[in-house]
Amino acid sequence: QVQLVESGGGLVQPGGSLRLSCAASRNILNIYSMGWYRQAPGKQRELVAAITSGGRINYAEFVKGRFTISRDNAKNTVNLQMNSLKPEDTAVYYCNAGAFSGYWGQGTQVTVSS
């Protein structure tokens, strides 16, 4: 099992930025899809962004133009740069390996509030 540890969450004002990072415990070269999901209280967990080992990216519509996902297979990390944050972005953000049925980190809280 690959262990995933997220970092970078916190409290930010609307319009601000955060950079989330996910560190994997082992090589991720053979994991086809790495990504970020989020879950707000009382809501379903939803895809934010995913990136394949070949560099193909899938963004949720609500983050296009604001968030950027990147993957460094040599460092076994996946990052999510979040800009122009909105209160509705408030959620626990989870790193994922292997798509929805794969492995998950413990999550990091992102709170966007003035």
C-alpha cells in the first residue's frame, strides 16, 4: 500500500492562494492516475484534478483557470496550486493514487474565509 501525506492546507482569505503537496511513500511511476479530491461537510467527495503518468490532466469545471495540478514522478509528489480561492472551495482536500477506488491520504483542511 502506498501512503500519501498531504500538506499545505490552512486558512486563506477569498482571492488568496494555497499550494497543496502530496508526498507518496513509494515510487509512483507505475500509478496511472494521481489526483486531488475534496469533500465538504455533508457533501460527496468530488474530483478536483487528476494527472496521469503521461502528463494528461483532467480538471473539474469549477477549478479550471484557477487551480493547477502537477506531478513529479522523480520526487514522488503531486501538487495542487490553488489561486483565486473562493469560500465554496472550503473542504478537506485528499490526495489520491489510482483513481477513486485506489489509495487516499488523510486529507488537509482548506478554509477560505474573510
